[in-house]
Amino acid sequence: MAGVGGATLSDWATGRTCDYCQEVCDGGDLLVVSCLFDGCPNEGDRDDNSVYHEDCVDKYAKSLGLNPK
């Protein structure tokens, strides 16, 4: 698995705050998202990744009328 700063993505994401529900990510099924947009306002920040619980992504998609599974 690819990593961030020598840690696995799972290790890196554990303990961070989910950008959707604002609760601490305690491991499990997590998603890490990075913006690839050239004009991203977070570009160049030390931490420009967003962490989400997989369940939160599912809830968000359903709120948009999408069926992710």
C-alpha cells in the first residue's frame, strides 16, 4: 500500500478527523482523498489530504441521490 511520509495510508489516517462527521477516525474502512486540481487553495499545504469514514462517504452519496453500492 502506498504511504504518506513513510507510514501506510491507514496508519496515517488513523487518529485524524473525518471531514464529513468531524469524529476521530479510529481505523477500519477509511478513505483518503487528495485534490489534483491545479488551482486548489490547499495546494502546497503540508497536509492537503482529506480523510473520511467509508460509511460517511456512503451517507453523503445517498444524500445526493446516488447509490454507491
